[in-house]
Amino acid sequence: MRTIGLSLLLILALTLPGLAQAVEPTHAIAMHGSPKYGPGFKHFDYVNPAAPKGGLVRLGAEGSFDSLNPFITKGEPANGIGVVYDSLTRVSADEAFTHYGLLAENMEVPDDRSWATFTLRPEARWHDGKPITADDVIFTFDIIREKGNPLRQFYYASIASIEKLGPHRVKFTFKEGENREMPLIVGEQEILPKHYWEGRKFDETTLEPPLGSGAYKVESLEAGRHITYVRVPDYWGKDLAVNVGFDNFERIRYDYYRDTTVIVEAFKAGEFDFRAENSSKTWATAYDVTELEDGHMIKAEIEHNRSAGMQGFAYNMRRDLFKDSRVREALAYAFDFERSNKTLFYGQYTRTRSYFDNSELAATGLPSKEELTVLEPLRGQIPDAVFTREYRPPVTTGDGRIRRNLGRAVKLLKAAGWSIEEGKLVNAKGAPFRFEILLVSPLFERVCLPFVQNLERLGITAKVRTVDTAQYIKRIETFDFDMTVTGWGQTLSPGNEQRNYWTTEAAGRPGSRNFAGIEKPAIDALVEGLIAAPDRQSLIMRTRALDRVLQWGFYVIPHWHIDHDRLVYWNKFGRPKITPLRGVQFGSWWVDKALEARLDGQVKSAPRE
């Protein structure tokens, strides 16, 4: 019996590596490689550990809000509500994708990442003083998967089971298949208090201030008008290394305004303190004020190394009009970026050509040998140009003369079966080429109208329709549009979110971000390969391969990007000397009392609380 027992253990050890080698607890999980910061680190490099606490920061928001529940599809959640909650881990802003323990004291993850165990900090507390336990973690994932936002449900579909190993230990087991990202994804989820939500309806909007565990809690609000968060004086995690240098403001207040124009004027009037500007025209023309010259207002361009992602005119290939790639390629010749950049954007932008621009993930030139190992098995299923040409969007001289480009568009349209009759582009059945461009912001009308005029020269009738936010969201979620202006944000470590962007499964799921309706098995395979990348170098190569196939699919007409953050703020803040890889981290700024006193004494502004 003894011999049989030892033999059995040996067999198990050989066939089940997890039994042969114990998994050591770790303070951090890196997507690839090792964490930058060791287990005894004191704080991130990009914060000021001696930053003073206190003061009020006032921020501007557009539109309205009617809910304090950001985890469901119903309602418009208030800006900043995430500060109320803590998650299992916190991401580092100066690494591609590494998470450090927040609620979790440590994590255990095997080499194959088929499971992950999180051990909670015993000192972690809800704002009502009750401890945060494994039951809260399990409740959170159960309720999110049952009633939460469909996007979160989609991410968590890879969780096979969640097991309580003790009062403060939870084990996640993931479904079969290589998915190195899942331990990091579950670590990002804000944890909810089971004892609070069990007596409430989770899938309904609410304006009742929620119970959380984070550095702030809701202090006051007026629905749709303003909300104020106040720092929790006895916040349990204030001294953790991942929190040192953050959460410096005593209060954070968001005031809501009708539209962007009103927001900008309110800022200049001193009604709020900080704004990240996304309009090139506003950046170039709206802040020419004496306060800027006097140094009371600061206007700063701060470089970053984030992936720019992709923004553009997105086709909806669920419409027969856009199913032919030659048609999609042709319409891109009618967009004169260079002219828009010169006349509308004050020359501030760079044309986007990659879905991962401004990063090492972007595909340029011809495929490398490493990329070809990924792409060759798909030859015949992807455009031939992927192997022989570098994708570049159409270029113009910027003087408005795009006759040559329109000539190329005509050839492509004719090859796709379209012809000009009495000045109108029609198909073989005589049906005209007509479509609508759906917008949510009037800012883009000035971009769309010149595009529409160029399309008219091709015999195409395009109409621009701007709708309110609620209608826009509904139509986008149900794919009820022909073309729209939208974007896909990208990180320096793309992963599971790519399924939601490009795959066949996502194309048929309302609420996904596969706006174009892409249904290509080859792209599905490229996405799965990217998710399963075993190391950083293979992730880069597999991302570039996906990028090439998306580029030559002509699913969007690419827009533009910048490689810096455009910030304007009243001169009352201190900020760390180091700007990390991901750009400005406003949560690490603080109110400088001397600067604030100088500002209050010399600039007439709205009353400060």
C-alpha cells in the first residue's frame, strides 16, 4: 500500500504540475515579465509622497446624471463615482500592464494562469467599519455577471468558478484556453458590499449615496447639477504603497453644464479649476485671456506614451451599402484630412494610420519575419495587400484640390458595380448611394460637412444628423446607424477587450464595440492569438499582425491623434515632477495653499467652498 501510494503521488506530480510545485504569493502581477516595483516598495515613482492633503478641486462635466450606480446600463452615472470604491488591485501608470495589490494583500497565480487566488488585507474596511471579506468579492462577481453592464458580463464569461477558501481568500478558476490577462482583469473590478446591496435592487438607478471602501464618499449632490465627494478621514488604505501620493484633495466637486461652449466659458469665469481640452479650435482660440498672461491660469501640453488608438468615420457593414471593401476604400479618398488640419485644427494633429498609433504596437512598413509566422497561415483569408504593401490613408496637398483622389475613388466604385447617372451614383438596379452620418457632438459637424461636399462630387448623398446623448447611445448600442464618428481606445497591453471590438461573436451582440460589424474568422483567430501571447515580444508581433489586417479591411476612415495631453487649469495646484508612461495622473496632484491664496487674492472667481 505504501509503494502504491508513493507511485500515485509521483504520477500526479508529473501530470499535474500545480501539485508538484507550490505557487508562491506575490505582491503584483505583470502581464508579461516582472513587476517594476519590488514587494517592499514605498510608493510609485510618479507621485510626491510628501504631497499635502486638503483643499477643494472643482471640475466641469457636460450633460447630466441620474444615478450613482455605474455598474449597470440604466441611467447616467455621476462623474467620479469610482472614487467611492476600491478594487482588488491597482494598475501602475509607468508600466505596460502591471497590477499591485490594493484590497488584495497578495495574489497566487500559476505559470499557465488557469486560476488566481487573492488574499484580502485583514484591515480592509467598508465605510461603515465592517470588514471586507471573501463573501463580498464573490457577491460582486455574481451580481455583475447576472445584472451588470453587458461589457463586464462579456469579460467575466471566462470565469469558470469562484471559490471561497477562507474568510479573506478567494480563488478564481478560468475556463480552458490561454488567457494570461484574466487575473489582471478580475483584479480591476471594484468590490461591492454584500450586506449593503442584499436589501436593494441592483439593476435599478439610484441617487442614494452608496457604501464603499475607497478614499472618498459622496458628501452632497443635486441630481443632474452637481455632486461632491469628501475624503474619508479614517480611510483604511491611506498608507498603502499603492495609495501614497494620491487622494490629496479634501473635496472633489463636479458641476454639470449644458454643452462644451458653456463649460469653457464657465472655466474662464473661474467656476471650476481644471480642464483637459479635446477641441483643437478651443485650445487655439478660447484661452487668450489676461489671466493666462499673468500666470494665474496655466495652459500646458504634456507629452505621453499612451497608444492613441483609433478614431474615425466608422462604417456599419450590417448595411449592404458598405459590405464591399472597395466601396469602403473609395469613400476614404473623399476625406481631406490635410485641409481640415490646416483650416480647422490649426495644424495640431497627426493623421492616424494604425489602430495602435503612438506606440510600439503599431504596424509599419512590411511585415517582419515574426509577423509573417502569424499571418502566413491566414493567407487567402485576409487581404493580399497585407503581405505586399504598407497601409497608408489617402493624402492630399491640403489646398482643397482632391481631384486625383476622387478619380481613384471613382475607379474603385465602378469596380464595385456603381456608376454615375444624371450626376448621381447608382448601383446596377438604379438605387442611389445614400447614407447618414450619425453624430452626438455638434463639434464634428464642421469636419463632416466638407467630407459630405466631397462625397457629392462622387454623386453620393450623405446627410449629417446630430442627436442627443440618450438617443445616440441607444442607436449605437443597437447598431442603428450607417456611419458614425467613434473610436477604440487602446492600452499598451491589448487583450480581452479586442474580442469586444472585432470578433464575430461581438458583431451580433447589442452593446458591443464591434461597431463595424466585422465577422471574419481570420480576425477572430488573430484576436485569440493576441490574448494568448506568452511574452511581451510575441504580444507586440501578434498585435501588429492584427493591426495590418484591420488596416487593409477599410473598416474606418482614420482621423487624427496627438501625442500629448492638453491641459488648462487655474494656478492653484502642485504636481509631481515625473509624468509616467500613461500620461498625466491628476489624482496625484494637490492644492498648493500659497498659490491658491495668491489666486483668490488677485482673481475674481466663483465663491470657493
